[in-house]
Amino acid sequence: MIGVQDLAKEYHVGDHTVHALRGITLSVAGGEFVTIVGPSGSGKSTLMHILGCLDSPTSGQYLLNGRDVSTLPHDELARVRNETIGFVFQGFNLLARTSAVENVELPLLYTRKGVVKASERRDRAMAALEAVGLTDRADHHPNQLSGGQQQRVAIARALVTQPSLLLADEPTGNLDSTTSHEVMEIFADLCKQRGLTIVLITHERDIAAYGTRTVDFKDGLIVADIPNSRRNQSAVLA
Amino acid sequence: MKRLLKHPMVDVAMKALSRNRLQTGLTMLGITVGVATVLAMMAVGAGAQRSIEQQVRAAGLNQITIRAGNWKPKQTESDEPIAHQAEARPSTRDPLASQAGRSLRVGDDVVKIAYHPEDDPMEKHDHPTARQRLGDLEAGLGSAATMTFADAEAIRKMPGVQYVAGGIHENIRVHAGEKRWFTRMHGTDVMMPSIKRAWTFTSGRFFTEREQNKAEQVIVLGQVVVDRLFGAGASPVGSAVLLWNQPFEVVGVVTSATWVVQPAPGDDQFDAVYMPYTTTQRLLNLSKLNDITVTSESSGDVSRLSRDITKLLRQRHGIGDKDPDDFTIITQAAKALTTGGLPPGIARAVAGNVAELEKVTLERLAVTMERASRTMTWLLAAAAAVSLLVGGIGIMNITLLSVTERTKEIGLRMACGARRKDVMRQFLFEAVVISAAGGLIGVVIGVIASFGIARSLRWATVVSPLSVLIAFGTAAAVGVFFGWYPAKRAAQLDPIVALRRE
């Protein structure tokens, strides 16, 4: 699914060069649920942006479904984001004064395979809302929904184009712990039921434990990459 | 256009606008005020221009009459040297070469007799038959059979020509039952009421193009004729009258629209009857016209048009360089001069010897007035356009603000697969929708304001479709122009930076 080889990213801030990623090699198979943990500034968000085709690496190769996407032009990247990738953000990023179902419809406005009819958009958005259990809140505006509900709407929006990869950037960062676990259950379910590949960033260990594999980041490098089954064992051993 | 309206970005733009109603409304207001002002100012300017034009035209200054034949009025006999016709010289051409040439050369001898008996409606005389009348050397002095309907059509196609009406004129007796009245008959064109602006129909209508095409026996009676035949106040529309023992259906009654000209027995307009010239041609078995009446679109154009008509007709009639015209062009301006306050002798001397005198005086005046009023229109419109510009800057301001405000939304849309051009289109559409909707409301308010000005200030206003188009088009263009830059900025945003923005 994802194949990353010697990926590096540098930023220039004034005279300084910031090495956000210093040569990452990572591969994620289809249907895996990978969580990425690390302190702020460790480069995990940068990796996420590159994986999400929002940014391109300074050097190295990124193969998505066997296709080299690190050198694609703007419009093609937009197409990949639309068709292959779904995003879930920490701050939900829902459009204000817009109903839940209209928020979910948003990515369907940008499909390249011909215009999706309004009625079909509505049907597909309702199906996505059903997947996150929010059919009865379809006409509510974001300010009428709880944080957990808003994040579920955002997940539905990420699912509506039926992507094969779901990228989540600290999706529980703005939620209390009970709601966090509810949301994580949804991710785990999506991975198990639909075989969706998920890459999720967090800095909480208990959230990371929902994944099948956890990757530890520090200073732009991977310091650990262990399946969670073994991690739990080592925790037990310790 | 339909596809464009169905574009999903239009939908996105509309939704985005409806989310910020107050902001959208206020921005729209800027454009609305601009468009309404432009429209109202242009209406005021055009109204002033129109009223000047009308005054000039009511004086008949844009009217040109071309009469078949080339002769001069009886009165000029004594002051011979001034006449235009003095140029006429016997031609050296083969006498049979052209009908026109021949009749004229013969006309040379009779030029001083000149006045056709029929030109004076009050003159008592026996009626010659139609055959004798037109094209006949004896009787047709002023009515040389040289002008045809084809000539009228050719003139109609000339640039600067407003209306053209061919005419055949006869003195006839009209019978209605036992009563009869001796009057003028004009076989004319449907265009005539447009040329005679001082006409109004007390009942019925003028004959129609269809009736003209089919040469139907319909007739419009002058008020004087109606009074004599049917009694004052009667409405004869629908009844029949007899001319040349032929029944005609009365379709309308015409009278003067102004108190300046009152219908009187003996006048040429209202002591007269009108029928389609085609009917006259059919019944009298004629194919010629006595005269052609032309109006120019602009009153300042009369001299040029007369010159061009002369050239055209000479060419059409195959008149050689040295031969005189076989027609006479009379402009209202020249006529006004000769029938005005000046002693007839002096007036004729002036008109005859100073070429294009009317151009120097009345026409010049008309041109100057027209130009002045046009300048005023544009001045007003320009002042109003400034307010439209201000409205446009308002659009730019608001669109820029909304791009900044919605940076995060733009980032999200990009993450969801929006291309740069999708984002660009959305914001451009938003700007255009604001300006077009604002413009539309502005047009409505502008039109209402124009009528308001006309009523309360008694200042004539004219809202032309063109000015509506200009005002609305400018508003839409302002939207595109001022929406472009903010939309471009939105499209150039880096999605990561945009998403991080709080």
C-alpha cells in the first residue's frame, strides 16, 4: 500500500535549515492500522502531510499503491487525495453553518469521474453517516453536535469517496478520554470490517494501542517499529 | 451557460454566500447603488438628448422630400437667375437614350409654366385621367414618371435613413352615400405615421403592412373629410366610401396631435385621404411614384443624405454628368427658411444662391445641441461609473476578507481533492454572483428611480435597453475583475499552511 524509501524533508526558515525528516523508510501493507507516536517536532506531522499528498519530499521516494506520487503535479495530487485518501484532523474542520450531511458531501464535489448528481451525493453521504452511526444527526449543524459527534461526521466525510487509505492527525486531541475511545473503536472497526488501511498520529500510548503496529518517531527518524501484539507482550514482561 | 450554471462550484459559491447573508447583502448593496446610479444618470442624459432631438425633428428638420421631375415654382418665374434649374442644359445625347432625359429636355421649354395644377388643392380644374396625369408630357410637368418603388427601396437601404415612404397624390372625389367631397388622395406607405409625428388617430388606425402588400381597398380619412362626409364627431370606421366608383373600407381617422396645426379645409394633411400606394398603383394601373419622403436618423445629417440621394438617383436613372436631375430634393430646413419670416424674394434668393445654407444654420444648431446633450449624458454616466468602481472595490475587499477568513476552509477543500482551479472558480463565482445579483437589483431600482425623476422633477428620462445592458454588464465585469485577485490568492494557498491556520 505505502512504500517509503529514504524520505527526507527540509525546510528553510531564514538562514536555518530544519531537517523535519532525515531519511525514513517505512512500508505499510493494505489493511494495516499503523499508529505513529512521538513528541512534537519529531516530524510525524510532516510525514503525514507527505503521505497525504499535501506536500512533497525533498528527497526519497514515496510509492502509493505502487505509483510514485512524490513528483506528481498539483492537479494530479488533488485527484489522488480525492480518490485514494481520506483525512481526519484534530480540529474536525467542519464547515460552520452547514449541516452534517452537507459537510460529508464535500469531497464528492471534487470528483474527477464526472459530476456526481445531487441526489447521489446525498445518498452516499447518508451511507457514510450510517457507517459512523450518525444518521439521526444528518441535518444538525456542527455547533449543535458534541465533539465526538463532530469527529464522527469528519470520519464520515473521509469515508464518502471510499478511499483505500485513511490518514488521521491526532483525531482524539480535542476529545475527552471516553469519547476518544469511542472514536478509536470506530477506526478499529473500519480497519477490521472494511479492510481500510489507516495511519494515525497520536501522542498518547493508550490511543496508539488501538493500532496493529506502532511506529515511534524522534528527531525526524524512526526509533522503533513494533507490532502491538509483541509490544503488549514486552509490556507484560516488563 | 446552462452547463456553467449546473457547475458544482456555482452551488458551492451560492451556499457559501448564503452562509454570510449580511456580508453578502452589504457587498451587493455597493454594486446595486452603483448600477442604479449609472442607469438613472444615463436615463436623465438620454432624456435630455431625446427632448432636444424631438424639438428638432418636430420642426421637420430631418425630413427630405424627393419629387419626381425637376421644375421650379410658378412664383420664381420673375426672379429667374437664382434657380437651381438654371444649370439645365440641352443634352447632346441621343433623344431616345433615356426616357428621363427626353421628358426633361421637353421640360426645359415648359419649365416656366411649372406648377402642376394638382399641387394646389384649392384650384378648380377638371380632372385629367390617370393616363394623362403621370408621365404625360403635357400634364405631367411636375410629375415626371421617373421615380419608382425600386428607387424608394434603394434609398431605404442607405445608411442614416430612418423612414422612407413613397407617395402618389391625386385630387379625387370621395362619396359617402349622398354626400361627396373633393379632396386630396395620398397613396402612401405604412411608414407615414412614423414620419408625421404630429399625427394622431381619433378612431381606428393607419392601414397595415399586410393591407399594403395585398393592395387592399382600405382608406384612412382626414378629420376634415370625416366632418364633411359624416358630420362632426361621427366615427366612420368600418363604413364604406367610394373613390373612382370603387368601394373602400374606412379603417381610421387621422387628425393633428398638436394645437399648433389645426385641421382645416384645403390643407394637405387632414383634408385628405390615405390609402396604400399599392392600391393606387393597382387601381390606376401605375408603376411610378410622385414623390418619396425620407427622414434621416440624425437631423444633422440632412445635407449629406440629400447629396447621397442625388448621387444615387442620378446613377439609378442613368443621368449623364452634364444632364440635369430628373427629380427635385426639398429639405424641410430649406422650406422652413423660404416659408419663414423672410420676405419670399430674399428667402428664395438666399436658398437658391447659398448652397447648403440650412446646413450652416438650423442643421448646425441641431448638431451642436445633439453633441452637447450627448456630452452631458456621458459626463453623468462617468460620474455614476465612479460609484460602480467603488462598489467593485467593495467586492474585492469582501472577497479578500473572506479568503482570509476561510483559509482553513480552503485548506480543507484542497485536502478533500479540490484543485487550484476549483478554489479559484468558487471565489470568482462568489464575486460574480454578488455583482450580478447586485446589478440586477440595481437595474430594477435604477429604472424605478428614472421614472421617479421623470414624475417628480418633470425631467424626461429614457431608459434604453442598451443602457440597462451597459450598467448590468459593467457590474458583472466589475465582479470578475475585482474577484480575480482574491480568488487567485485563494487558489495559490499551500494546503498545509491553510489547514494549520486558526
